[in-house]
Amino acid sequence: MLRSQRLRLVNRQGDALRLGMNWTEEDLGKPQVLVDSVYGMGHPGTFHFRELIEEVSNGVFEAGGKPGVFAVSDICDGVVQATSGMSYSLVSRDIMAAMVEIHALGHPHDGMVLISGNDKSVPAHLIAIARCDLPAIHLPGGTQLNAPDYVTSDEMWPMGAEVERGELPEQDLENAQRNACPTCGACQFMGSASTGQVLAEALGLALPGSALTPAPLIRLLRYARATGKQLVTLIEENLTPRRILTRNAFENAIVLHAAVGGSTNALLHLPVVAREAGLDISIDDFDRIHRRVPVLANVKTTGRYPVEYFWYAGGVPAVMLELREMLHLDCMTVTGKTVGQNLDEIEQSPVYFAERLGYLRNLKIGAKEIIRPREDPFGTYGGVAVLYGNLAPGGSMVKAFSVPPEMHVHTGPARVFDFEDEAVHALVGRKVTPGDVLVIRYEGPRANGMPEMYYASAILSADADLNTTTAIVTDGRFSGAMRGPCVGHVAPEGLDGGPIALVEEGDLIEINIPERRLAIVGTGGERQGPEAIDATLAQRRSIWKPPRRRHDTGILALYERVARTASEGASIT
């Protein structure tokens, strides 16, 4: 008996309440499908979801189910960037996941379709899918079309800094702002939003080819209706997420993460999704897999093209076909078929690639220019490296693929900032010396919600004198659009007394990506041996006092008390 029908036998009032919403008696006996989305007016990535909700619901109806529409909207990292609102971004992931859990398990639902496409909403939905273990499919919300001259909204930050310095006319910035987001959908680069959509499909939780569909295309509505219909089939077959979310499925997702040069924020999200599925996936799994998987996607921000073109070139299935022998092809997916079976069908389809590649023919761009062949990759190794050392005994991460080769091994004097704002003022005011290592601390999960240090990293990467000479090290995190020598997720964080709290001006900081090391190697501008460094840090620790708490009430105060470390996903569960 369906879960919904068992619960009807317990609670007779529920039927009366549903009939009060114009349900029919026949509806009451159908499979009950939660259609939960992040529809709202926070940003272009959700504003177009009404039609998707309607089409998913139509698909559920066609297959004999009854949809129940709910929503928990998200906030936009781009909108709250560089403000106190950014402190709410990461914790919003866990709150959204909890609300979907409440909707799914608090009401008598038999399965769910979750619609999202952005930075924290996609991981929130993946966490909820793993936690609730009801038959479920994720519908990716798609991507924006590219803007004139390939301008993207993340470019507004360095442009804004140029305006503040008097180096750029304000009219140029205003023109870029007007045109950077020409349609709804996720931003046009392989940031956290686009990466999340790729991972949902790579895990087997979204229909093949659905990630990063250009939002204005009717094809996205067709995916929505097909998703609703397929969800009812999953209920009938009792194909639940725990049968899909195996360790091998997560390894497939990390392979795709490497191949598309995905956002570093995935290192915060996938381990939490895995933990909800009863699995242990760590940041070391990312490092291990990224060492052997090439970057194939020539897409922004590190590459040339918007992710709209990635979809035209074949999207996730095209990358999977290039890396087929690196994947676990026997993993089950929401189609009711394995990854290998899905790829065989797509490869043999007379429609799949023909439909998409025609868009590239219009643009006179070859598919292999955007999704490169494995024998001629865009980058030899995956995008992320995990660094350890006396500055990050619990680990840290860097998007190595976007770091200039001359900065893969770098030692420089520390410039210490207790808040990102201080570092930003120094960068905008050109008070940073080439070669410096900017240490931005007390921005970790418990200290301040682990905001993105994107403003600082964007100014650094846009500065010709600094972007190949100067680095940032922080216990905060970075935007998926981040470029340049930026090391984040330093654990333990400063508030917990991690070594980053003990760094002083002029300490020598070594970043060594090939050897996966992040360490203090000297004090007062002089190199010293490990024993001397340990003694200095012990002396500093004996007099160190944690800073005053920033949040005494509200969700951030709760987050400060219970958040895990960045290496564990910075989650509240």
C-alpha cells in the first residue's frame, strides 16, 4: 500500500482538508507527489519556475498521480555578495533541505519532484532527496542565454572597483548591468549553480541531458513534463534514492565535477549529500579523483564559452561518453536504467545530438571546441586540489585549474585581515604589494556563516600586477566564478582556534599545489624550521583569545553553535 494511503487510514481529517482545496474523491486515492520548488523573485534562476511547476504537475496528472505544489525560495549569492546577507547563504542550504523534509514527510506524499537550479537550492534539494528516501527526481532549472559580448554578471565586481578608482566611466558599468542577464536561468558560467545541475544529473537524480538546458527553450518544459510522468513510474517501481546514491554514483559525480572544472563549493555539498545517504565521501576523494581526470569543458569562467554552449555541445552525456571508461556504468538512475544504458541510448539516438549541435552550426563553433576530446583536453588534470599543513591541519582547497602556473608554488609575507571588508579596502586602494599572501580569517562557518570572499578574489584576479603574484588564504569560501590563486575552506577555522587565527603580519606562508601543502614556513620575514614554527605557534596560542561573537540571536547564532567544519561540509546535521 502507498504511504499516502496508509496515512489516510490513520487520519480521516486529512481527506476533508484536501477536499477543501477542490481535490476530488478520486484524487485522494492517487499517488501523492510533492512538487517542491524554489520559485520566487530573488533572482533570475527561479523567476521562470511557474511554467515548470505547471508542466511537472501536468506530467504527474498524465501518469495517474496527484501533484501537491509547495515552495521554499532561496536567496541569491550574487544579490547578497559583499554584504551581511552573504552570511546567510550557506546556512540557507540546510534550512531549505529541512523545509523540503517537512513538506515531504510531514504530509502523506509518496514521492517528490524538486525544481531548482542555483547555488544553495540544488544542494539543498539533493540533501533532502537523500534524507527522505522517497522516490524522487530533480529537475534542473536551466541556464541563461549569453549576453552581448559574452558579458556575465560576475564581471560587475572588478568593473565596479574600476569605477571607484576613476578608471572606468560609470556609464560603461551601467550598460553592462543592463545586459548581463538577458533571460532567466542560472548564470552563464560554470559556477556553483551550473555545477550543482551537472552533479544532480551525474548522480543519476535528473533525467539525462536535462542539466543546463537554456531556460527559454521549450525543451526545458518538455523535460519538466517528462520528469512528472517518470516520477509516478518510480513510485510504482519503488525506486528510491538510496538505490541510486551509492558510493560509485558519488565517484561518477566527482569525475564530472573534475571534467567540467566545477565550483569549489561542491566540496561543501557532496559530502553532506553522501552523509544523508549513509556514505562517507570526503574532500580527499575529490583530490584523488581530480588528479586523474582531465578538464574537458572550455566554459566560463576559466574557459571561453558560456554554459549555454555546453548544453548545445551535448551537455553532461557528452562528457560522460568521453570519459566512459572512468565511470561506474552500472549505477542506477531515475530513468530506471543504468548510466551505461542511458549513454547507449543517447549515443544511438538519431535525435539527441542532432537537435543540439544544430545550434552550434548556427554559431559556426565545433562541439569539440567546447567539450574537448579526452586526448586533447582543456586541462590535463581536474580543477581542485586539497592542501594540508600546519596552517590547515584539517584541510583546505584551491581551484588549481584557475591558478596561473607561476603561482602553483608560492611563498610570500602574510597580510592579515580579520574581516573581508578590510582586505577589500586594501585591494581597491592598491595597498597590497605583489607577492603578498592575504590572510582573511574569522569568516568560517561558525564565525560568520562562511561567506564567499568573491569581491576580494574578483578584484585580485582583475589586477594585472597581483593576479600572478599574490594569493588569498581564508577560512571562508569562494564563489564558483572565482579565478586565481585563492585558497579557501581552511580548517579548523579561526574562531575554533585553528592555526589561521595565530598568523601574524610578515609570517611567511607557503602554498605548494603539487605537494598539496599550505604552511607557515617563517616568521618576521625569515624562514624557520618546523620545530621553531611549532614553538612559535604554541606560544601565540597560549595568549590567543577568540574574538567576540558576531551573532547572539537568530539562525546565525544557532549555526555558530552547531556547524561542522568546512571539511565536513559546514552543515548543521
